[in-house]
Amino acid sequence: MSQSCTRRKNHLDCLDKMTNYTFGRETYNAVGGFLIAVSALGGILNAFVLVFFFRLYKRERRLINILMFSTAVSDLAPSLLAYPVAGVRTIQRAPYKSHSISCKLEGFCVHLTALSSVIHLAVMAYERFSVIKSGTSKVFSVRKQQGIIFAIWMYALAVSLLPFMGWSSYEPEGLNTSCTVHWKSSNKEDVSYNIFLMFTNFIFPLFVIAISYIRLYKYVRNNSFSKRWHDSRVNRDYWKKRIQKNRALAGMVFLLISLFVVTWAPYVVISLYNIIGMPSNVNPLVETIPAILAKSFTILNPVIYGIKHHKFRAEIKRL
């Protein structure tokens, strides 16, 4: 970036020169306002979700509860640390400098939490199949539950630290007021990292999710689970309620996964185009809209819990 681009009064001109596109003040205000709104709603709603599932896990040591608690951490962190900064910088039309520390930190925060979110969803899908097939929530011991959460975060941390070690890098994207991994680069280091991300952090988790729910659907269709309570000497009403509860949770997790795919798919498509296409031809606003749509997923989890999770609804009604 030229030296004149560091002066606040020239930020708008600098952004136009950097992107080769001209956008009005209204565009920056709309994008920045949306990010600030997502940040505010995501912070408030996910803080409530965090407290709720922390208290619920203390009472019910189940893997699904600690997964939802950990997912709330994934959603809360960028809402507090990254999205407000990107929103304010967008409204002020203050572009990031390439290779700046602040850009790298923002990109790292968003990347880390996005990676952890998709892995959490894949584990949730597998957990739902395992619990419904076994007929008990005690498939995973407390120690194993905590080990799973630790492994998810360590994996996400390791992958998101790789750009600091020379395998790709964090660079400005879209309107240059937020940062992500270097999707636009044609360097073999960047391209190889991006392909690695696509397979290990999008395609493979979706494969796990699809297999888990296909097997779950087949299991329920074959009436194996209903036979379990029908043939049991234990109170049939009790088992019937367990069936309904576990199926409702499976439906809620499936809805969360579906919304994740819907909100993130446009961003994945743009990223793939940047890898295999001609990234210089992509309008920065076309890059920005999928990015902010993906960021909006952080406010959807609490909404779905409020609609589908009966204990969460009950907690809201008590407030």
C-alpha cells in the first residue's frame, strides 16, 4: 500500500485503488452496520447459550451438552473479538495493510473458530447416531467427552496456526477491511493449503455428517430403536419419551448443520473460484457478501436452540 493510503482522509480513494472498483459510502456503511449487528446479537445470544449449557452440563454430563457449550464458545469469540473490528473499519473505510499484525490476528480468530464450528457439527452428527443406536446417552464417558472437546480445539488451533509458519498467510479480503487465508494467491504454498482446507475442513466433515444421518435414518426406518423399548420390561412410557427426545435433538442438530451449509456454501464457492479461476476478476463486493453471510451463522445457533431445544425454551420463559 502506498504511503498516502495510511492517511485517514484518503482511505476511500485507497480502497478504490486497491480493489479497482468504486463503492459509495452507503455500501461501506451497510456492510459495516451488518457486521456490528451480527457482533452485538452474537455476543448477547451466545453469552446466554454459554451460561445455559454450562449449567446444563453440570447437571447432565452428556456429550451433546458439552458440544453445544463449546460451539457457543466458537460463536462468541469472533462476535467479541473480530466482527466489531471489521465492522468499524468498514464504516470508517480503513483498509488493512497486507501482512499487518492486526490483519493476521483477526484472520486467525475467525479461521480458528470457523474450523472448530464445522468439526463440532460433524461430531454432533456422529454423537446423535451413536446415542440413538445404543439407546443410552452413556456411550461417551465424561473423560472421553472432555477429550473430544480438547481434540477439536487442538486440531482447529494447529490448522489455523499453519499460516503463521509459512504455509499460506492471512491477507485482506473483499473490501480489504477484514482478513482471511490467502485464497487469491497462485503460489503453490497458498494453493496447497487452500486445497487442504477444502478437503479436511469442509468436504470430509460433510461426508461424516452425511454418513451419520444416512445410517441414523436407516436405523430408525428399520424400527430397531422402537423395538428396543417395545420389548423391554422397563416402563414403556419412559422409553417412548426417550425416543422422542433423542429424535428431536437429532432433528435440531440436522437443522443446525443445514443452516451451516446454507450460510457457508456461497463463501466456499467463491473460495474455490479463487483457487481454480481468475481471482482478479472477482468483484470485492461479491467476495464480501458471502463472507458476511457466513459470519451471520454465529447468531443462528441460539435462535435454533430457542425454537427446538425444550429446556432452552423453558429457561427463556423463566426469565
